[in-house]
Amino acid sequence: MKAVRFSRFGGPDVLELVDLPEPHPGPGQVRIAVRAAGVNPSDWKKRRGLMDEELPQTLGYEAAGVVDEIGAGVEDVAVGDRVVGFSMDGAAQAESVVLSHYAPIPASLDFTGAAALPAAVETATRSLDQLGVKKGSTVLINGASGGVGSAAVQLAAVRGARVIGTASPANHEYLRSLGAEPVAYGEGMADRVRALAPDGVDLALDAAGSGVLPELIGLAGGADNVLTIADFTGAQEHGVRFSRGDSGRALHALAEVGPLIEAGRFSLPVARAFPLAEVAEAHRASESGHVRGKIVLVVAG
């Protein structure tokens, strides 16, 4: 099968489409013929050597497709079912992948739309859980128009929170459509937030890693009320929590978001879709940092 891999660290040009052996599911797992796979910032961070040291590496933690092989003990899906889920081995950007955690694809979604869901929904849910966002909370989301930010805005609103989101002015109407009160990022951001919330906010989530943790701490009344998924160094410097998957994943979120999608209460736009062979271009788009929604790789077949 064809799969995305790199054997040295560097720019997008180090990515290769290589032939690898087909995987097979273990107990509780399923294998899918991949129709689409999500692209996330962690992909290009891995490619640049910022996360893992081993070589070579495959890429991709989320995929959607059709079940074609089932592991022992699996009774909730059958061969031929459409599912979306997580590749815990980081090998989803391929023609076949084993999923350790999965859920049915909502009837209203195609494979491309489904592949955008897992990482963004899990990360957003985990972050909101760790922050303690609930009904009546006022939460500020920095980087609210990206994949995780878009998911977090909607899921916080579903919980009954008031959401203020930072984005470029071009994305303000989009944020309003998701249920957030938009403010422009950049110099003066804190003043613009206080114009909406004079007493500050209860909680703040940094989904952009744009160096604003001191401002978020001031707005949220202390570092304990701030969490970042994108600024590890800043978190250490300012005493802010940094959330990553190895601290416990909110895998339940993938099944829970399906009914919200079908009820019209959640959507995650696909910013751009690239053929699997154009994975380098997908990385360039992701690394630019100016993406509304998710980037997805489309796998033929």
C-alpha cells in the first residue's frame, strides 16, 4: 500500500509516498480502506524534528474510510461500514490504516468532512474538560477560527458557555456563525476583550501559540485559568497548563459529536483538500498558519 513517510527531518520536500506492508487489526481494532485523512500541525512539527527523534516516521492520526478487516472481539461494526477514527500508530495518511478508536460517520457527512473531525474534536473536548468549561462560563479562545479553535467554540457553546474568540477580521463573521463574539488578535487584543467583558473572562484556551499567554493570564485572573495546546515553551515560562494527548485523551468525544452534527449544532469546515500525492503542498498550507477549518488528504479508491 502507498503511505506517507519521511526518512530525514526538514521541509515538506522530505515527504515521500512509499510502499509499505498492509497493516492488520489486533483485538478490538478495525482496518479501513482510507478515503480521506486529516492533516494537523503535529504532522509538520514531527517532520521538522520538533516532536519525535526516530526515523523513518509515518504520519497521520485520523482517517475516514470503509471497514475491510475486523479484529477479534469487534462486534459494533461490520465489513463495509463507513467509520472515522484514530490511528494511534500515527500512520493514517495511507491507503489502509488500523483504527484503535472509531465511530460511525454521520449520515450527512462525506469521507472528506468526516476525516476532519477526530483530532480537532478530541483536542477541543479534552481542553474544555481540563479547563472546566461549563454552563455560565465566559471563555476566551485564542485562535478560534482554526480546526481546534472552531471545534472548541461550538462545543463550549453547546455546554452553555459564553465564548469570545480571537481571529483576523476576515474571519469574524465565521466566528459569529459558530456562536462566538469575535475580537481581532494582535496589539490591543486584551483591551478589545475587556470592551466585551469588562471584568475579564473566567477561562482562556490558547489554540494558536501566538505568544499571548501573558495577556490571557491577565484576562482570566491567573495562570491556573489558562490552558494552551500550542505553546509548550510559553507554558513552562508562565506556569500555564499545556495539554497533550499523553495526559489522557477524550476519545469519547468522537461518538458524542455525531448527534450534534446531525442536529445542526456542530460543523467543521474543510479548508482545503489535497490528493495524497500532494501531501507536501498540504503541509505548506498547514504550516502557513492561516487556515479556516481543517486540511484533508483525499485518498483514491
